[in-house]
Amino acid sequence: MKQKAPWYYLILLILSGEAVFILPFVLPRIFRPTVLDVFDLTNVEIGLCFSVYGLVAIPSYLFGGPLADKYPPRKLIAIALWMTALGGILYAQYPSFTTLKILYGYWGFTTIFLFWAPMIKATRVWGGDTSQGRAFGFLDGGRGMTGALFGLLGVLIFSFFLIDVPQDASLNERKNAFTYVIYVSSLIISMIGLLTWFFMRTGSDESKLVLKRITTKEIKQVLKLPSVWLLMVVILCAYVGYKITDIISQYAEEVMLYDQVESAQVGTFLQFLRPITGVLIGLIVDRFKITLWLIFSFVACIIGGLLFASGWIEPTTTLLYFLSVTIVGVGVYAGRSLYFAVMRIGKIPIVLTGTAVGLVSLVGYTPDIFAGLLSGYLLDSYPGELGHQLVFLMLACFSLVGGIAGVIYHRKYGRN
């Protein structure tokens, strides 16, 4: 397939690809200590919110996949952005824990059923036959830059509206400042939806990318591919790593003894690692065996996870802390840039991308259900550094399993 989509197509795809997750995930990742305080949540309770999201997301992956093979991606993506931004209005009211769980279930539908498979399919279309690594590397790197900029903007807004220094600010002052962060984010998400609807076109006939009807024949065709089953394991293990990065800013506060603005800055630093990693991967990976890079990403996660789990990191070892954050970040974000980029060499037809993504994601993204809940349980049951050590040990274990699946994928497909 020739590359026909223009560069601004990819830019809009990048912007929308991260904007849709800002409210449910990026803000809680960067402002985790603040979110726990202003919503009066424990680690287990915020993990339960993520679990509700995952419970709705899993069937949404399955049924939303074929939807992406029936309708143009830009329309589904734009609608998803508008509906997600609408949830920001309720989020800014600081609802009860029960209502917050319902909101996360709603976001599980808007960000997955309407959005996820169309985004992956649109990226494959842009990458064509020769630039899949570049397409997915730039996508995740660009999404990381978008998330980092949202985070930086959020930190600036939060700091601006705090009357006192962070450690002296009252709960109401922090809540008021965070409200502005939510509203500005929701407005920007809505604007990106408008741009996507009107301008994210491939430059070719959109009807060539869709099927009039998806039958069980197509689903069986996808399920017969060994690459689909291996990708389920690879993505599951890589996604556990991504979910664990949610606690980096909390680690900064509880173990490194940073204040809430400083811990948010650490979360923003982690976000900036994502675009750097994704862009570098995108520039070089198509020149080498892409599956080997996937394996190396899991090796980095194992090393970084073990460094955190070792107990060597203390408030006085700032350099070692940021080195470990960097290793984990590079490993996690490299894996995210690559696991859909290997679909082409796994012989998955592009016209059935949505269906394949739905089936793969049905297993691959189950960490949305259990990862936040499990890490929250460990953090609450073993307060302080020990809980964090156990969470990062979990990262190392899952990365080992993912690395083994990556080796099998490489031996089967990557050596050709």
C-alpha cells in the first residue's frame, strides 16, 4: 500500500490519540497525590475506578474492533473525543466515589469502543508497507509529547491558582486549582475533536478501508493467525508496565519525600521520556529487525523494575532514582511504540486491522482491570517503600514473560 495520507493526518492522529486519555489517566498519573486528596480516595479506591474502566473497556475492545472496519476512523475518533470531554464536566464536580466509578465506566466506553481500534487502523494506513515502525513510533512518541505538554500545562495552571506554596495549601485551594486543570483539558480535547472531524482525511477513497459487513468468517480468519495469540501476551505484559508508571509521582512523594508540585514535575519528566523514546524508535527501527527492539524493551523493564525493587533507591540517591525512572520509562514506551508495529510482519490483513485489534486487546488490555487494583492493594497493605518495591517486582516478572513471548514472535516472524 502506498503512503497517501499527508503529515497533518498523523499530527491530528497523535493529538487525538493522547487527548482522549488525558482526563481518565494522564492527569491522575501526573497529579496522583493531589487526586487522592481532592477526591478523598485510597490507593485501592482509585485502583477500583481503573478496574471499572477496564471492565467496560474489555468488551468495548471486542465489539469496537469490527466497528472500525465499517466506518471511517476520523468520524469515530472525533465522536469519542467529544464524549470523553463531556465527562470532564462531571469530573470537575468532585463526585462521590460511586459516581466516580460510573464515570470511569463511561470513559471506558468512549475511549475504547469508539476510539482505540480506529486509531490503530489509521496508523497502519499512514505507515503503508515500509514505515510501520516509523508510524507507530511517531504515534506513541507524539502521544507522549502531547501528554507531557498537557502535564506541563496542568502543572503551570495548578501552580498559578495555588495561593500558598504547595505544602501549605489547604484542601480547598488545591481542589480549586485542580478544577481549572480539568476544565482547560476538557476544552482542548473538544477542539481537537473538531479538527479531527474536518481535516483528518487520508487523501484517498475512505470506502477502500472499510467493509460493508463483518462476519464470523473474518473473525475466524484472524483467530487462526499465531501472531494474534502471541500479541495478546506481549501487549498484556507491556501494558502492565505502562500501568505501573502511574505510581512514579507517588513514589517521588512517599519515598523521595518530594512535595506535590515536585512529584507532579517528576510525572511530567516521565511523560517527556515518551516522545523522545517514540521518535527515536520511529527513526531507526525500520532499518533493523523490529522484533528485536521489542525484546530489548522488555529487557529494559526487567532491569528498571529490579532497580526499584532492590531497595537501593533512597532520598539521598537522586541520580539513581532518575536513572531508574529513565530505564523503566524507555522500556515501557519503547514497547508501546512497537507492539502494534509488528502486525504487518505477523501477516495480519490491513482491512481486518480493527477486528484483529479488538481480539488482541480483549486479552492484552486486561491490566486495566487488575493492575491498578493490585498495585493499590500492595501500596495500602505495605505502606512506604516496601509496597513500591513489590509493585516494581511485579513489573519485572511480567516483563520476563513478555520478553519470552517476544522471542517466540521474533523466531517465527522477525527473522524473515
